[in-house]
Amino acid sequence: MVKQNKNNQIKDEWVIRLIDASTDVVNGYEKYLLDEIDYTDLAHLMLELKEVLPKGCTEDESENEKD
């Protein structure tokens, strides 16, 4: 029972991180469209989101699997 709770806690923490990173990217994109941030700031936010995504969800990792 304890292991199941720990797995749920880890999953919940990941979901929270994913939502936070996604929200940051959406807000950053809005600011980019309004010329409040530049493309490098937006790229930084997107890289942070990419780090949260599970393996296999990014183009770089998909290309590596083909080799």
C-alpha cells in the first residue's frame, strides 16, 4: 500500500510540474506576441517544458530511436 501511495505522489508531483511548465510557456508565448519578451526568453521556457516531458515525446529522442 505504501508503494502505491508513493507512486501516486510522484505522479502528482510530475503532473504539477508539467502544468506549471506548460502554463509558463503559454504565458511566455503571449508575452512574445506582445513583444514583451524576445525569442530567446521563449526558447528558454520551451526548453524547461521539454525537460518535464517523458522520454519519447520530443523529436530529438524519436530520431535517436531510429538509429
